Amino acid sequence: MCEPEPEAEPVARRLAEAGQPEVLRFWGQLTAEERRTLAATLQQLEPTELRAHCQAAVRARTPSQAPLPRLMEPLPEEAIGSVIRAEAQTLKRWQERGFHAISQNHVAVLLLAGGQGTRLGVSYPKGMYDVGLPSGKTLYQIQAERIRKVQQLAEERLGKKCTVPWYIMTSEFTLEPTEKFFEQHDYFSLAKSNVVMFEQRMLPAVSFDGKIILEQKGKIAMAPDGNGGLYRALTSNKILEDMDRRGVRFVHVYCVDNILVKMADPVFIGFCVEKEADCGAKVVGKAYPTEPVGVVCRVDGIYQVVEYSEVSQETVEQRNADGQLTFNAGNICNHFFTVEFLKSVTEEFEPKLKSHVAVKKIPHVDEQGNSVRPETPNGIKMEKFVFDVFQFSKKFVVFEVLREDEFSPLKNADSAGSKDTPTTARRALLWQHYCWAVRAGAHFLDSKNNRISPQSQFQETEEPPAVCEISPLVSCEGEGLEAYLKDRDFHLPLLLTETAAAALGKGQGQ
């Protein structure tokens, strides 16, 4: 039985209350199904909030002129941990503490995967992307296998079976294809009950004069509310209640596009737990002073991420006595939160989060109903950022890691340039695995069976001397590879799967 066609009057009243009556200007030209869809979208938008959203978008388009650089302070030393400067014994202690938390089922990972692959040039979620590795693995598969491996390592160390649940925040654009992808791949051998997908809120795009943009005559142009929409989504989807039920106390939050991300990184978890932090952020040193990344610092005594565009050239170039950049802690969207802190954010602080403006070229219909693909920006999308909650932390810490070990994002198509592309992501992973193999004692042979001279230094703009891919199911971060690789010669490419590793462990093959 078909649903009844919605009446125009109740919909018009809601829009009038929101100050957006123009949204219905094509109502008389819509089919019954188009009217139902539009009415359902509007039903999810509370009129008072909708009015405030549109007004805030126009106000926020005018940037603040506050002299932010003069208020910036570098991070205090007591808040910083580092895999680069810490002693081996300290790293081992943090790792053991992290594995202990994992073994107690106290750790979950939470993936931010609500964005579309527009800049990448694909119509599907970025997690489904294959960067061209020998194995053909997608980002989702790589991350799933890293979860399986960290669970296995925790179980081996502490003799107790454990689970690291995987929470995946999607959007209206990515939920259905992500669900289907995981079903098609049998959840990459993870238990379906331990992979929890949920959807973040969508908000209308707004014109420069504060009017809702219509993508089609009966369809509002909508966009996810940024990765900071996480906090509202945790509440609306009862995710924190689910974490409580499972006994989760610590959450590792990350973005889908980082091919080098360490899932539930025991060292990072252990450092944050030892410091009794409620909130933590991994950072990398900036590649160069003007690299357009946000930096983690303090502003007026409050921890936050300051975007590159908000900082003067003088501040960007500022250096300490030792020559290092004063503001060098590049944000990589890789965070630690306690569940208790997330509860305080959702219950008290989320309404206080500032929305950020993204000025975009938004396809729309004009006053005559003709489709328009603008060549210049014509509208505003409002979003919140996941890191905007740092200011509410009672004990905030920063953890410095090596870029070549932990950060290579996938954002742009290869045709768009040389930065953050499938090529740079693939190259970063293959360099990492090549260096692991060389350190484990592997030798690689060229087409004439001559050994290739080893290199141990990552070169961002060059391919590694040998193509070597190591399954996450064999090694999480280079551990245990000597048993398979030491003093052995390998033809190229080397794809070290579980099966290949088992054969090498028994002394078979090359």
C-alpha cells in the first residue's frame, strides 16, 4: 500500500517558521514520490534549528579578525610524548599498558568515514579505494586486518581472548555502500556484531544570502556536518550506551584516508592511559614551515588546532633556540578519548562547538528550475571538527610520531598533483614494508638474480628499490619478520601473505 501524498500546508508552515518558504517553489511540479522525499527530509530538520543554521552560515562567512597569532603558545613539554625521543624501555612500558587495556576489552576504534571521495574523483566511499598495491587490498580491508592482528597480539601476550570493536561513522552518502561492501567481503573475517556502523547528521547547504540551496526541484542540497558531527551522532545512535555495554573505556578515533594508521595503537593507548589523559592527539612534525596543515598548540592557555590560514607568516617561520619550528605539531586527525570524556562532551559541551565554514561550488537549480553546475563558489556548507573538543579536556596530551611510519593520507586524484594521492599513499606503504623487510634481514634480487643494494631511508618522491607488501595479518609494525625473511633471497614483487609466511616458517620456498 502506497504512503499518502504529503499535504503542502504543514510542510509550508515548517518552512515559513524556518524563514525558508522558497524551498517549496517547485512543489506543484513534483511527483508524489518527490513530495514524500522532500517532506521526509524537512521532517528531520527542526525549524528553529534550521533558521539558526542558515543565519549562522551567513555570519560565519565573515572571518574573525582576532589577532590569533599573538595568543598562540607552543605545547608545554609535560603534555608531550614521543616515539622519536622516548627510550626503548619507556616505549615498551607504554606498549605493555596498551596491550593490557586491549586484552581487557577496554579499547575500541572509531572510524570517521562520512565524507565522499569527490576530490579523489570517485563516486564511492574512500574506504573502498584500492591504491594499487600488489594485493589489491582496499583501505577498509587493510584496517580490518590490522584490528585482527592487534587482537591476536594482545591475546598472545596476555593469554586472554579479546575484542576491539570497530565503530564506523558514515553519512547518508556512505552508509549503504559501506554496509554492502562489508557484507560482500564477509566483514573481512571480523564478527559482524563487532562492526557497528552509524550515520552522522546531514545539514542543508546555504547560499550567500542565507537561503537553502535546492540540488533538484524536490531535493535539498545536503552535506555531512563534518567529522565533528561525531558527538551528536554518538548520542542519536546510542553509541556510548553500546560502548558501556561492552565495557569499553578508551576510544581510538581516526580518519579513513590514512593508509598508515595504526589501529588501536598499544603504544599510544598506553601513553595516554599512563598520563591519565581524557583526550589525546597524535601529531607529526611539519614537513616544511608553510605546509598547509593545522597545528596543535595552546591559544590563550586553551588547547586547540589552529589552521594554517589563521597564522601569520612570521609565526609559521618562528623557531626555537635549537632550530626546530616553534609550532611544529602537525594535526593528523588521530585521537584518543576516554568514554567518560565523550559522555561529558555529548551531555554538556557539544552545543558550544563552533561551526566552520566551507565555501563550495554546489550544483543547484536556478529560479526557472534549470540545472546549474557553477564554475565559482556559490554556497556554504557548515561543519564541525572532531578536534574542537580539545578545549574541554581536563588532561590533554600530545603524542609525536614519525610521518613515514604513521601518516600518508589519500585525498586527491593522481591527476590533481603530487600530494596525498593514490601514488603517494601506495608508495608510503611499500616503502614502510620494504624497510621492515630489510631490517629483518631480507635480500631482494633483480631480474638477473643480483642482490639489490638495500636502502633504509624513505624517499617520498621515489619508489622503493624493491616492491614488498606485508599483510597486516603477518606483522602489525614490522615485528616478528626475521622468522620468515632473515638471510633469504626474494624475487620481486614479494607479497608476504599469511600462507606465504607459514610456508617460509617451515623452510619452504624463497
